Amino acid sequence: MEVQFGFDKPAHERFALMLWNYARFDFGKSYFRDVTVLQLIKEKLPVSMSLGITMTLLTYLISIPLVSARRWTTARVSTCGHRA
């Protein structure tokens, strides 16, 4: 088990190997599924990106009109020529 997880090597060597593997996009093999982690990321990336883009657009579509409405009502209600 020590060899499988790399605990037979010093910490600095394991860390350097981890950085080298990450630089080459080698994230290892999944413990739960018999595929590489990169394959899992490629499989799930389209759904994650579509959710992220959708939520970003939804946030802007809600917040911009709210801010505009707030500024319009604040400017309309202010007195004496200065903003509230």
C-alpha cells in the first residue's frame, strides 16, 4: 500500500512528482470508477460549463434591472437636488 500511494518516497519527491503530473494533466486513476480522472473531467465538463454560464446570465438578467430600478426610484425620490 505504501508503494501504491507513494509513501515509500520522501515528501518533497512526492510533491515534485505531483506537480510534474499536474503540469502534464495526469491526475491519476479514479478510485471509484475504472477510468482516469481526466476522462471523468471531460465527461462532466459540458454540464458544469452550461450550468455556470446559465447561472451567470441569470444573475445578470436579475441584478441589472434591479439596480437600474433602485437608482431610478432613488433619483426620483431625492429632494433638494442631491441624491439620497
